[in-house]
Amino acid sequence: MVKFFLSHSTKDTEIVESFNEQFLRLALGASPDDVYCTSVKGTLPTGEYFTEEILQNLMDAEVVIFLITKQFLNSDYCLAEIGAAWALRKKMYPLLLDQLDFNALKNTPLQSLQSIKVVDSSAISLLADQLHKGGVIGAPTNVLLNAKAKLFLDTTKKHINSDEEVDTEIIQELKKEFEDAQKYIDDKEKEILSLKRTIEKIKQAKNSKEIDRIQLEGVNEVETFQNFAKEIRSCLKDLDPLVHMAIFYELFTDEDFKTSNRVDQIKRLVLGKLLLVDDETIITPNLEHPKIKKCEEKLIAFNTFLQTSPELIQYLEKEYEDIIGLDNINFWKRTFDVRMSI
């Protein structure tokens, strides 16, 4: 008749062998015949029905020790051994390994049984004490027990999660997510560095033109174009269409702006210091007016940007199907949403 029946997962061989050798054999002095453990070579006879062999030894055993790991809980055979031991009213000692807590035994016959959570050598000493009090073993030698308990615990710590299968697809996905996150962080760090440099340049800038130029550095050309267009639309929207025409002629053509229409409107704009008219009835914008001066600065900066962006011009001409430039009145109408009519 065996004293100890070790119930365990076949995937936890290293833990089982250590428990059998270090604790039962060396610390408690159990003989090979005292222990039934299917992981020990030669335990299951060749050619016999091993299920009946296991059941018979479970029935004959004095106590059943469950080495409960994550693999144990995933094994139908191990769960069946719990049920069989409970039905046979055996003395049962559940040991919780793999950092499992007491909830791991929920919904099993062991849930109402006092279990031992193996976290340090005191848990092994507690098991030895319970076996001694139950009359299964004699009084163990504490020094030897502590030494062997430490060796067993080292094995359990090394074992944690070591037998779990690794999903290579998940690893690859996590690796890609990490690389993407790292790239995102690197890009953001570059943006922050660029912004810091821009702030320093703005602090040292002497006028609004230089600030506009600095703010647009490093920005995508299409975005820069859109930003210019938006700013100029905002600048022109409060000005009369005749002022638009005067600015267009003054800054971007070699022709004079004259009109015999809207005399009263022109007089009103002259009185408002927005337009100037000379003796030859040539109409020009008053470039000293704050609103017009602001528009002039932005238009000149926009024109400079366009002249230094040939690839952008080529792209926009395909998009607009028109000549791109501030000397094209149709470009003004489309880009700045102005009427541009005499």
C-alpha cells in the first residue's frame, strides 16, 4: 500500500520530480514504494490499462497530494482525480503553485478544503507538520526540511509560466505595435524639437514678416498653401471689391487700374483712405492703411512662397486646370473667394 499519491499534470514533470525527490524522499525519508507518481519512470507498466492502474493506486493510497498549477487546472485527467479522491473520502492536501490563489479551486470539490498556497518555505513546513499530525510521517528534521524546501521552491519559481505555449502571431503583433509606438514617439520628439527651435526664432524675430516666414518653416507645402489662402481670405473679406482690384493691379500687374464706373463708390473709398486717385484717374490702394498693409504683406509672402515651390505649382495646375499665380485674376477668385469685377 502506497502512502502518497501525487496528482499532477504530465506537463509539470520538473516540479513533480523535485517535490518527490527533495521533499518526500530526502526531507521526509519516503521510500520509492511509498510514493505513486506517474511521472516516475516505470510507474505505469507497459501493456496494462493505465486508467485502472491509476485508480487502483488512488484507492490504496493513504493520502493524496495535489500539485496544482495552471497546467493541472487545464487537464481533464487531473480534475477527474480530484473528483475520484473526493468520492473516496481520501485525506487530500492541495498545494497551490504558479502563484495561484484560492479562487483557482472554485467550482471543484477542493473549494471547501483548506489548501496550502506555496509562496515560501513555511508552506512546505506546514505540509510536513500536517502530515506528521495526521500520523502519515514521523517528525521531520527542521534543518533538512528547510534546505530541501528551498530547493523545491527554486524549481517552482523557475517553472512559473515556462510551459505555457507562446503564440508567435501575438508576439509579432506586439512587436509591430511596439515599433509603431516607438516611431510615433520619435516623430513627436522631432516635432517638439522643431517647435522649440521655432519658438526661439520667433523670440528673436524683428518684424511680422519674419515671424510669418518662421512659422511656416517645416510645414507641408500643400498645408502652407492652404494656410496662406485662409489668412488672405480673412484679410480681404472686409475690403470692397474695388480695393481688391486696386491691390491686384498695383502689386501683380504692369497695368494701371482705371474705371469710369462706380464713381460714387470710388469717392467713398477715397474718403475712407482705402483708395488713392491721381490726376489721371489711376486708382491705387492706400498701402499705408493698416488693413491694406496687412494684406499686402501676406500677399507678397504668398507670392514668394509660390515662386519657390515649382512642384506645388505643377500639382495645383493639374488640380485647378488653370495657371497658378497672383497675376491671374481667376486664381484670386477661386483661391480668395473674391468677386474681382470692375
